[in-house]
Amino acid sequence: MAMTLILIARRVYHLEDIITMKHLERMNIFMLVTGMMVGYSYGTEFFIAWYSGNPYESFAFLNRAFGPYWWAYWTMITCNVIVPQLFWFKRFRTNIVVMFVVSILINVGMWFERFVIILTLTRDFFPSSWGWYWPTKWDFAVLIGSFGLFFTLFLLFIRFLPMISMAEVKNVLPQADPHQHDGQKQVAIGGGTV
């Protein structure tokens, strides 16, 4: 979510000199690493379910991947684990359009992770209570309302508080280079500078 908001704010408020490609590339590397960590945790969940020998636990995880809501689970895996792997390549890590699309897909994957958790509740240990989850108008209203509340608070935040701290701005200004003085480089000669 942070990358999506940064890319939009960077473009709208012309912050290209402050939020540089170096910053964005490092965030993409961070997304790559966290995508691998999430993939490892998903794999560990399946391994623990298998290794425990508990048939109910194994069924719960196999039902996530191959049950009636398999499409939600595999969408989650694709968006959270597979899509960030694009950032192994520098040309994708430094392409603004790819960054934006990948950040949106990761947001979709994280939303599907919550959706899969809700769907897990429809297949508990009692087959008599199994049912199908059908979103109601209230589910959609809560979803749209949460987006509206988030964007309202985000816009209020960037309106009344600084988007970027002064310490960060100072580091990217030309005056921040200690080797520059009045537009000329200093040369060290015998312990002094010229």
C-alpha cells in the first residue's frame, strides 16, 4: 500500500527530486524480500499441517488450496508470492509502470488473504455447518466504506502534516554534500584545503 501511495503522491506533488529512483528501487527490493518471506510462511503452514498428522488440520489446508474456493487461495499466492519475483530484474525494479502494477497486485493479494481467512470459517470441523459464503450488500458497503475512510484520512494527513520530513529533504539537497563549497570542489593539500 505504501508503494502505491508514494507513486501517486510523487507524481501528483512533483516529488521526483525528493523521492528518487534509489528510494523506489530499495522499496521494491524490500517487497521482493517480504514476498519471499510470505511464501515461506505459506509453505510452513502446509508443512506443519502435513507433519502434524492431524487429518482435520490437513483437510483445512488442502481445502483452502483445492476446495471450492481454490480460486481465492491461488489468487492470493499469485499476487503475494509470484508477482513480487519480477523485482529480481533491475529493469522492472526501476520501471514506474511495473512498480505501480505490482503494488496494486500485492494489495489485491493482501485483500484476498483476509478473504481466504473468512472463507476458512465456512468449512469448519462440523460438516453440518458447512455453507457457501455469498457477499451481501452490507459486505460491499463495508468494503467501499473502508476505502473511503482510508483515503479521507490519507488526504487529511498529507494536507495538514508534512509528507516528507525536513531531515529527508536536507539529505538530497546539493548543499548536503560536505565536499562542495560555493559550487567548487575543495581539494585537500597537506592537511589544508584549497
